Amino acid sequence: MSDIDTGAKTIFFQALERASGDDRARYVDEACAGNSALRCHVEQLLRAHQDAGNFLGGPWPQTTTLYQPITEGPGTVIGPYKLLEQIGEGGFGVVFMAEQERPVRRKVALKVIKPGMDTRQVIARFEAERQALALMDHPNIAKVLDAGTTPDTHQPEAPPGAEDRLARAAPSRRPYFVMELVRGVPITEYCDQCNLTTHERLGLFVQVCQAVQHAHQKGIIHRDLKPSNVMIAMQDGEPAPKVIDFGVAKALNQRLTQETLVTGFAQMLGTPMYMSPEQAEMSPLELDTRSDVYSLGVLLYELLTGTTPFEKSRLSEASFDELRRIIREEEPPKPSTRLSTLQADALSTTAEHRRTDPRKLRQQVCGDLDWIVMKALEKDRSRRYETVSALARDIERHLNDQPIEARPPSSLYKFCKFAHRNKTVLFATAAVLATLLLGMISLGASNMVIRREQQRTQVALKQAHENERQAQAHRQQAEAARQQAIANLEQACNAVDQMLTRVADERLPGVPQMELVRQQLLEDALGFYRRFLQQNSTDPALRLETARAWHRMGMINKLLGQFAQAGQAFHQAGALFEQLLQEFPDERTYRAALARTQIELGHVLHYMNRWEEMERAYRLASELYDALATEDPPGYRKEQMEAHLGMARVLQADGRLLEAYGLLRQTLSTPSTLPDYPEEGGSLLVEQRQVLAEIVQAMGRLQEAEGYLRQALELQQKLAAAFNDPGHQHNLASLHHALANLLRDTAQAQEAEKAYQAGIALHTKLMGDFPHVPSYRSHLASSHIDLGRLLSRTRRYAEAEEQYRLARELSEKLVVDFPVDLWSWQILSDVNSDLANLLAATNRPAEAESMYRAGETACRQAVALQEKLVAQSPGSPEYRNGLAQTYQRLAWRLRWSGSTEEGRLRSAEEAYRRAIALWKGLADQFASTSGYRRSLQHATRDLAGLLKDNGRLQDAEKA
């Protein structure tokens, strides 16, 4: 590096310390001391710094100007304008607030080229900005009022050699133009100062979009949209955006000036923080209006989250090439994801500026606004909004609770795990019946003994004085009998528990024609405990058994699908365990029993969609097991992990992803931490990594999610190899399926296909070994469907069709063998619809129509089955919620079948209205369950979209 370079950089950094332009000019005069080459170098650095806005940019245009101090100031008169104060300064020009005295008296903004900056390129750029503003007439764009040139002044001599670098348009007359005076602050600063809500910010943003769209209609691309170029001024007491600074604007189909406007080779125009990828390519001739769409997307991102897609500190510290690479290649996180990753203090401040709390702010941004912002920020401009007005329309649709264009339609899928086949069904049935009989006999005998001995005791008390020894003997016999009765009762309960354990192992559901047997056995056990609890014994020794009996009743009701009754039983058990804990706070058995009851209560509340109560149950269980695991780590590690998994599920559903992630990371264990529970504990470790994968995937950390899924897959492979249980093979196949879905979503098509094939191979073998287990067949059909979708996405239509037809064949056999299985009908509906879409895409409309109708028929059968369940249990919220979801699936099938047949559209409308009625009833009945309200809003929005698409605008507004 030369001495001039070193000296220039030293003077440049010292000059930046000066607050005003005059102080800076005086310092440069003194520091350079007649060294023209050094002075030229310093001036180039200062101009580059001013124009780049503290960001590294491309090379400066190949023209050098003579640095001169600004001659204009307050009191200077230029034409009919008297300068009042300087309000802005850029690389080439300076802006004053001026007062016009004739023909009207008003305050205006006057922009004039700095002395010494009047090169042809600068004048051309200056004239282009004036012409761009003059072309436009919009209330949200600053208006041009006048233009002219400054009067002749003395031109200082240039230093030796400078004449070769200067190319002025005129010796001393410098152009200026006058525009509307905008008294305001940047839009982001105004929104935070006034604490505008998200809804109010979006309203201002729509006005900005309308102004930019007007510029585009006039053939002008702004190319430098950012908060400081969108000012908020007050007009008639209302905030009004004003788009300013068209200094780097570009015309699409016309010339803005007669001067030749040349951009230096590889020059970056604009502000990198808000610059589109194609603008960062530095090929301005290829830019179009979609570049401004990207910049508006960045502005919208900042309005929603309080930060830009890429961290400002990172861009400011990056090298020029690294900065361009980030803009062109890296995908920013979704706004809701960015909010989830903010520090607690920053997130709280951001929410306060929007008059809400962090949780509600994430809910407001998650969904539609995520889709809108990310569509505007697409790297490929062909995937962005075509126009700014399209972006504004989508914002307005969101504000009006209407479907947006950025979000594609999606289907909800239910996945259920069924049980495994019991190879010793006859033995299990006989053992269960014998156990029940033994329990009933023991209970009756025990009660008879207790009553008889109590009578003897009462007689003995009356004859206490005469028969003291005899009474004492009788009391001892009664106590012994009572203890024996309690022991017999415990044996009976343990025997029934052993039976329930076998039934709860869910082997019988996989056996054809055994579902009724299983249900009858469970109901018999339920009767056993009901009769026991009707005894209403007040004996303190029986209180623990009473609490356990309530717990067992809850378990039986849970297995029978009677979740409301199960919840009541678990509440009763929990209350009794808490009473025992109040009397014996150090008794570890009572704490463990209460924690176990809370976990089971959480499972039941999950089925009933009662999330707030479920969180309380899992939180209490976690606290109890955390304390127990501290006292006895090997004894309670498995239960502690199970409680944490349940709590993490609640946090995940509520959008508190970081909290859920931290909770599971605290207990992230290896199999060696669960030595006493090798099989069940290993399964918990698998589930733990599955949940972690789901959480980080929702946070956009797909590579980390893939890592957790592969860990789960490795653990499950070890379990499947160590234990000869078809359930482990089934779980292994399901993990292959989940990994394939993730690989598909991350564009790893070949790896995804291999994972799908691995899962299909495992499920195919399971189906061959256990042909009567419906879950194996339904999961196999689902795997074929997803593989078909992957092949369709890669345009391998013939192979995709083969997969769809395999899935269809499996599904058709399933609904024949299990006609009352709801999941089988839903799978058949899905595969028919997907196959219909493929046939339509390959120009086979007749076959496609046939498949559409088949999918509709299967979906209607699922509706009929769900209606029967609701009719049998009208008070069950889970059945009503399931029926509403099935109606919505039917509406989607009818609406998007590719047909405009009036009958189908009427049927779709009817299905939407039935779903809305069901969710409205659930939302009113269970006000604390937010899921019902969200489902109601989505269904109402979809119905409004259907009515609007069919021209029924008034009906759509009423929906």
C-alpha cells in the first residue's frame, strides 16, 4: 500500500469524526496542505462513504469532481426561493427548506447540486430524478413544483491536472429543482413511536404499495426503497406515507433525460439491506418492477418483526463479495421464525411497540403474513408477486380475512397407530375371565368378613366389662381379618391390573373380529371398579386403594374411548392422592402416583383438545418427576422423560418452540441412562428425537431436523433388532416415511425416494406376516401415496401413476375388509383425488373425472361414519371436531375437483356450513380451547372464498 493510500485513509477516518460538512471541509483543507493527489483520494473516499450509507458498495463511477464547500445557506435567494435551513445532504446534492414568496407564499424543499459536483453524470442523474418525480402525480409521492439553475457565481480554479477529470455541463450554473416539503419521519420510526398495531402498519404499507405501483405505471423503478425513503407526514390529522428520493430510479420504456446517463462498471446502486438479488448482480439493464417488490418485502418484514431479514450487523461487517453472496443465495427465516428466535427482551419490546404480547404477535405473523412476505422475498423473481398491486391485494385480503394468493391449499392428514396381533388370544381371554371372576369372589368375601367381624366387635363392646378377654380376642381377629381382606383386595386389584395391562398392550385390536371381545373385557373390568367404589368405605387404610381404583377406572375409560369419563376419574384419583400427600408430604409413593395420574390426565385432555388444562397437568407431572429423579435418578428417569415429552408437545402446539426445544435438550439422553427400561425407555428416546425433529423443522432448521430423525432411526433399528416385536418394525417403517417427507421438502429427491422404498419394504413384509392388521395395510397405502407425490413433483408421471394405483388397490381392499374404519375411507379418498390430479395433468380428462367422483364418494362415506360416532356420543367434543374436519375435507374435494358443476359447488357450500356450525358450537362451549376458534375462522374464510369465486359477493361478506 502506498504512502498516499495510507495517509488518505487516516485523513478519511478523522474527517468522519466531524459533525458538519463545513468542519469536515476545513479539516481536509488543513490535512492535505496543498497535496492535490492526496486531497483527490480523500474526496473520493468521502463521496463513496456518503453515497453508500455506511455499506460497502461497488466501484465509484469513473469521473472525479473538484471538492468545494457548499456556498448556499440560510438567507441565500435562488430565484423566487429564500433558503431557510439545510435539511439533508447526499453524495451529489444538498436539500434546503426554502420559502417561496411569489406568486404564492409557501414552504418548499429545494434540492441543488453541490458546487464542484456538476459533472455530466451527476447532472444526468439529477435530471433523471427530477423527470421521474415530474412524471408522477400521486398523493403518496412527493411532487415536483419547479426547476431551474442557480445564478452565476465565481468558479474557483481547479488544481493542476484536475481539468482532465472534470466534465461539467456549465462553468458555474448548477441545476436545482423544487418539490413538496415533506415534514415527517421514516415509516419504521413512526410506527414504533406511535406503537401502531400490526393491522395499522399493514394499512400504511398498502398506501406505500399504491404509490410505488403508480410509479411503475409511469414506467419508473425506484431501486432504493427503504424506511428512510418512505416518510410519514401528518395530513388533516392522519398519517400519510410519502415516497421520496428517486435519485437512483430507472425508466422502463422511456428516457428520463436528454443527457447520457452512464453507470460505472460493476457499480452497486441502492442500499444492500433492501436490495433484490438481481440488483445485487449489478446488471441494472435487466431490472424490472419485481426488484421493487423485493425491497417492499424487506420493508414489510421490518414492519412486522422490528428487524430486517438479514441481521444489519452481519451485512455491515461483510466484505463486498460476501454481502452480494448473502443477498443472492441465503434464504432468510420466516418472520414468525425470526420472532421465535429473538431474545426475550427484544421480543417483548417488539410486541409492546405493536400493543400486544409476544405470543399474540407470533400468532398474528404466523400463517398468511409469513406466506406473503416470503413470496415477496423469493430469490427467483419469477416466483415473486408480478406487480406491487398484487402484493397490496394480498395484504388487503389478509386484512379482510379472505384467502390469500401466496398460500397454496393443503390437506390435513391423520395418522394413527394401531396395535399388534396377540398370538395367544385364547389364553389371554381365559386368563382375563378367570381374573375377573377371582376378583369378584375375593371382593365379596372380603366385604362379608368385614361386616361380620364389625358386628362381633359391636357385641363385644356391649359386654366389655363381662367379656374383656373375649372382646379383645374378637377385636384382634377382626383386625386380622380386615388386614387379610385388604390384602385380598390388593391381590384382586393386581389381578385385574394384570388383565388390563395385557388388553392395554393393544394386541387384540389387530385380530379380526376381536374388537367386541376386547370392549366387553374392558367393560367388565370397569364394572368391577364401579362396584368397589360404591362401597364408600371411610377406612383410612383403603384410601390409597380407592385412589388407585379411580386411576384404573380412568385407564379403562381411556381404552374404551370414553375420554370425558376418563378425565373425571383421573381428577378424582388426583384429588385423593393430593389429600394423602398433605398428610404424608415425604411419601415418595404418593408423589409418584399423583405424577402418573397427571400424565394420564394429560393424554386424555389431548384427545379432548383442552390445551390449557393439559399444560397444567403435564407441568405438575414434570415438577414431581424432576424432584423424584433428583432423589432417585435410575428409578424415575423414564417417567421424567415421558412428562417432559408431554409438556413439549403442549409448548409445540402453542408455538413456544424455543421453550419446548430447551426442555427436551435438558433431558436429551442416551440409551445408557435408562438401564432398567431397555425397551420402553428406548422407545421414549426415539419419540424424544422425533419431537425434537418436528420442533426444529418448524423453526426452519431443516438440517438439524434431519439429524434428529436419523438418530431416531438408528435407535429404532437397534430396538427392532433386539426385540422380536412387529410393533418395532412398524415404528421403523414410519420413521423411514417421516425422514422421506423431510428429504422431499428439502429437495433431496433421490434420498427421499430411497427412504420411501425402505418404509414400503418393511410395511409390505408386515402386511404379509399379519394380513389381518389394518394399520399395516393403511400405512403401506399412505407410503405409496407420498412416493407417488414425489414422483409427480419430478414429472415421472408413469411411475407416480403406478404408485397411486398400488395405493388405490390396497385402500379398496381395506374398506371392504374394514368398512367401519374411518381412516381407510380417508386414505381411499386421498389416493383417488391425487390420481385424478395426475390424470388431469397428463390430458386424460375422462379418467380424471371418474377418479374425482370416486374420491368424493369415499369422502362422503367417511362423513357417514363420523356422523354415526357423533350420534352415539353427542356430547363428545373429539367426535364433533372430527366430523367438522371431515366435512371440510369433503368441501375441499368438491371445490377443487376441477369441475364448475353447480351441484358440486352447492354441495361444497353445504359442507362448509356444516363444518362451521360444528366448530361454532365447540368454540362457544369450550372458550379456552383456541384450536376450535382457529378452525372456525379458517372454514369461514374458505366459504367466503368459494362464494366470492362464484360471484356471490354479498353472501361472501356475510359469511
